[in-house]
Amino acid sequence: MRMANRLLSIKILGIIGITLAVGVALACGSSDEDDTASAAPTPDIGALVRESVSAAISEASPQTQGPTAAEIQKLVETAVMSLTADQLSAQDVKSIVDAAVASQAQGATAAEVESAIRAATENQLSAAEVQKIVDASLMATEEALNATQQAVSDVARTAERAQRAAEAAAQEAASAAGRPQIKAATGGEFFSYKYDGPRPTTFQEAPMLAELVQQGQLPSLMERLPVEDDIRVVNVPEIGEFGGTYRITSNGLGGHEANLEQWVKRDGDGIQWYDYVGYFTLSDDGRTYTMRLRDGIKWSDGVPLTMDQIRFAWEEVNFNKELNPSLGGMYKDLVSGNEVEFNVIDDLHFSLTYDSPNYALMTNRADRRGHFCGVCWFVADHYMKQFHPDHANAADLEKAIKDAGAENWTGLFSRMTNMHENPEHPSIAPWQLDWVSDSRIHFVRNPYFFQVDPAGNQLPYTDAFTKIKVESRDVAVFRTMAGETDAYTRAFTLGDLPLLQANAENGGYQVFLWPSTGGNDVGLHMNMTFNTDPEIGKWIRTTDFRKALSLGINRSQINEVMFHGLGTIQAWIPHPETPYYPGAQWAGVDISHDPVTANKILDDLGLTAKDDEGYRLRADGTGPLTLSIAFPNDESAKIAPMIQQMWRDIGIKLALDSTSVYYQIMRNDTGYMALHTDFSAYHADPWMIGWNRVTPVTTSAQIAAAIGLYFQTQGAEGMAPGPDPAFMPAAPPNNYAADPSGNLMMLQDIYVKGRSLPRFSPERVELGKQIFQTNVEEKYTIGTIAFTATRRGVMVNRKNFRNVPELHIRDKYGFWTETYYFENGIGNFEN
């Protein structure tokens, strides 16, 4: 109880500060490009404060086992004392709060309570401090909460109307002024890691490496780097200093996304891609990629990365049918179905050729690395051949399989190629795995890393990278607040923001918000090919039914309660500054909370019969029409019950299914509705990931699992086009049976066509917009809130750990961790 009370005290103060800060930002506007945005109306900040504090009390102190009114009163007294130290005694504060609460309990208005407190504290407290006491006192006891509940609800409705008006005004302003910059929505600008300046002519290394060179244990720096023209130079916010251990405290291990070694690498905006391990060009017809390896690049053990290792990767790993029965969709031609053709040109060049144009290969998030890869672009064959039956001694290989507890050689091979579990596997990345245990993973700098900063300093700046696993996410949050994480997002959500902000000064860190530009941080997926229950399947496939469900959701409530009002309420479209943004007019389609219209739609569909509780009845007479929604144990577990209550108002009964395999039941057609908070990832570009959720091209799309399987397997499995009377509403003869509108098939056609066009060509841009427009109209996924930074977007950064960008696309660490450094080269882990 004491811990819960302490948390509540911190959370009350933190939320008040954050909410007021958000209010100031909303009132002042954040765009440097368009001054008209500041004229938009803003919500009542006082109402948001009260609502946030109420939510904090409810969350930290459940009704069934929460603190008593007296305990809450004590919390408020403690909080007020922290604000009025050396100005009022404890008895003074108690008298003030007691009087305020007593007045409220007797029916006094908030204004009367405020007046009483101002009189009691005249000439002693500032207006801001008095306001904090007022806000706390109004929430001090259960009696006060009950007394103010109706008033808060009234103001919340007013705030919601103001918010809608503000959004409409902002959309109108954006349309008039052109597409806004991302910084207008996020409060900053993306830093670009592309370097266009003069190349360095001298090169430096970390002192620890210079010492090894002096001792004769390591070749000189110039012997370790690629040939000078092929040394990669990266842009950095500041020239850093060598030294220190980059530390993360989390509830899980794994660090591969902080230690990338891909052929190309994304910029911090998630849109631009740059040469990294190698270079590429694309033929004019879009069919042949010619790759060039950096001359002189080496693995962390000093062995050169050669064309023989690239040949081994493609011919003996990727095309080995035991290891890869089928290559992923990005490595198949979408027209012919043939796998990509690999050819060696010379010692530095190779090519990948498709039968038809494919402009998406190098901007797709498919594997292009040399470890733990489904499709490897390069493999350390000097190490990995001992685990390959075409090269290994049969007896030695059998023993290795048995010792590792693997089922066969392919399982062993996959395990041993993972350089984040196997310290013996060499690295091309900034760090090399040193050791790993159940509770910690530790990397040391790669002395042969091929990249430098503009001053010629070999990266990474930090000597080591270490990740410590703790018992739970809550423990990770508290350890982070104590300063035990240098830069990380994965362990935090927006729900942690009040605590993180309240403790930022003591913890010596700052908090950045890294949003996803995909545009749907909380989505409800509908699986069109579900038909285990034909009546449920029929309604899920009915567009107007999905529209009614959308109108039955109060997005403003979700935004305020779950995301502190920081999100943008909209249908599923990407951010305005991304290439495939379809226009502001699509953001507001069917997103208003309108239960009256929703009820009329459902009535018009024939769902008029209801039970005694007001739930609509099934046509087969077996009871209420009950939908089931699956979701993981994250923010979704709090959002789903909110939607459950909202849909009561439209007569739809919703059963809740909290499960870690929510996505699997959608993929195997045993489920039809899923909710989670990670739809936005990578979705600003529909061609960036093969498993995108806006076109049914794999089972991972989930909007039509069996149709996606048919496309993915090129007709070998899944739902083929053609009629099936079991699926209603009936589809035209040439459509998929679960595609009555024909738009699912159209989305597949758009995906194929778009991949054959240059990324930013006008035709492909229009096709990308059409994908989002179609999804908005059909509501295969019902969008709710966007750009919140809730999933892998709350970046906690120790202030002495520099070059961590204030703005970046959502990610666990940021894509360019090798550029982060400690002031004076002294890490927090060492202190």
C-alpha cells in the first residue's frame, strides 16, 4: 500500500505538470511553418487536469483494494506540502485541504473552493501553487470524486467538442497552406544521418584500441578500415568522445536492432535509405540490382568480407531448400512466381535480377544482413561452414547438433549464425557480442567497423553496449527512473509518461516522443475470411456493419484516458508529410462518436430485435449477437473494456479475449477481430514490409487471412477466387467469396502494380493513396488514434548520453546508435 500511495502522489503531480504543458503547447501552436494553426480553439485544460488526476487515482487505487478516503487525504497533504515547503506548516496545509474538501462535500462549487483556499493562503502561495492545491483537493476523497463526477463529464464533453473544432480548423489550415512538416505534429525536426560534406583525410581510433595496436595485439587503424574511398562517413549531431558503456535496463534481452549490419540503412525519418555495408544501382527497367561491396571491409575477427562469402550466402544458404523451403515474397517475382536470380560479376559486384520490375527491394524491411537471417546477403563462411553438411565433417557435425540440443543441422545452423546469442560468430556491426547470460547481454566495440564521423573518428564512440534483464517491466521503469538506462524506448508506454517526467530531474534524464508515421496506433482488425460462425462472418464482411462499429467508438475518450490527449483522432491514413498521404478529407471519415447514426445503420441492416438488456439478437435465435475481440496484455487490455462499454450503447455485445496469440487466431481464420497498439509500425509505405496490414498479400495482413495465404503461396493454398454459397454477403463470381466488394482483390492488384513502379513516381504515389482510401472506406481495420508515440516511442535518454535524436521514427534504440556518446567519455554504468 505504501508503494501504491507513493506512486499515486508522484503520478498526480506528474500528470498535472504534463497536462498543463500540453495545454500550453496546444494554445501556442507548434508549427514554424503556419502561424494560422495557433488560432484553432483548444480544450479546457482545467477539465483535462481533473480528468487525468481522477484516472490516475482510479488506476493506482482500484476500488476493490485501494486506499481509503483518509489515505487519499494524506497523499494530497503530502503533495501540497512538497509544493509549499518553508511556507506553510503541516497543520496549515491540513486545515486548508480539510476546509476545501468539506466545502466540496457540502455542495460548494469549484469556484467557491478555490476562493476559500486563496483566502487561506493569501500572500503565501503563487497562483500556480494555489491552483495545484485546488486541483488536488477536488480529488482528495471518494466523496469529492463522486460529487464532481457529473461536472467533469459535462466539461469533458465540452472539451471534446472543442477538440473536434480544433482538428477541423487545423485540417482546413493545412489544406490551405499545403502539406505540413512533420515537425508541426511532433515538435521537432528529423536529423539526417546522410553526410555530404568533405571527407576526412586523417583518422582516429578509440584509446582502448590504440593501446592494443601499441601492444602489437591489433593491426593499425588504416589496416583495419576499408580502402580510404570506401570508408563510410556518417553525419552526426556533434563530434563525440570515445569511452563508456551504453547501458539499458529492460525486462528482456536481445540487442540486434541496436547493432545493425544491413546492406542499406534507414535515416531517422524512416523514409530515406542509404548505402551501408555496400552500394547498389538499379537498371532502367527496374529488374536488375547491381550491388557493390565496400572494398576492404572486414569482420570483427579481421577476416575480409569477400565475394566468396556472398556467393556462399546465396547459393548454399538462401537457395538451400532444407534451410529455406521458400524464399520470402520480396525475393520472388510477383508476376512469374520465380525466385530472384543471383549472379557474381567480379570480386566486388554481384546482381539480383527479377523477371519483372521490382522497385521495392532496397526500401523494404526485408533481411539484408549477415546473421540470424531468413535470407542472408553475406555469411561468415570461414566460421559457418563447420555447421553446413556440404563442408563439415559428418561426425563432427552430428556431435555439434547433439551438444547444442538441436533437432537437425538446419536448426543448429540457424542458431549458430545468430551473433546475438553466439559470441564466436564474428560481426560486421558496430559491436561484437562478448558474452550473454540469462540476465545480461554484453557487446564490445568492433575494432574493424567500417564507419567514421566527419572528423575521421572510427565509430562506435562507446566502448561497449550492455543490456540488463530485470524481473518485470515495472522494475525496468523504476530502475530507469533511477538513471539505469542511457537511451531506450521498448520498456515504456505513454502510461509511464507522468512517472518518467516527474522523476526526470532526479534521474538525470530527458524524455522524447518518437511517433510512428503509419497513422493507426490503436486499430481493430477485421478478418474477412472468417466463417466458422457464418452469421458473425456475414456481419464482419458487411461494410455498413463495420461503419456502425466505427461510429460507436468514442475516440476522444480513449485519447484522453490512455494517451493524455497527445494523439490525433483519425481514420487509418499515414502522416501528412509522408509520400502516400491521401489528403485531410480522409482523416475524418466515420470517426465521430455517433451512436444515434450507428443504431440507425444497424436497424436498417435488420438487427432490430433485442434482449432485455438491449443487446441485438442473432438471426438464428440463439441469443445476443456477441462479437469477440482478441488483444495482448498491453494498453489494448485497458482499451478493449472501454470499447465494450461504448458498444453497449449500440446494442452490440462484446466478449473480451486477452491472449498473447491474438495475431495467430486471425491468421488461421479462427478469429475475426483483434485490437492492439502496433498497427502503425512501418505502414507509412505499404511496400516497405511484405507482411503489411493494408493489402492482403500474406496471412500476416490479417484483414483476409485465407486470401492473403492464396496470394503468398501463389495459389497453392488459401482461398481461390470463385463463388462459395457458405460466404455471405454473396460476392460476384470472379471475386474471392469473402470479398463482396471486390476491393480486396483490387488491393492485391495495386500492390503488384506499385512494386513495379519507382518509389516516388506519380503513378505509384497515387496507388499508395488509393490503398489508404480504400481501407478508410471499407474499414477492414477501424482506425482510432495516431501519432501518440505509445509503442517503442517514449525515449528515455540520460542527459550526459548525447547525440540521441529528439525526434526519430519509433524504434527501440534509434537506427544509428554507433553515433551516441558520453560527455567526457565517461559512461553512467562505470560511475
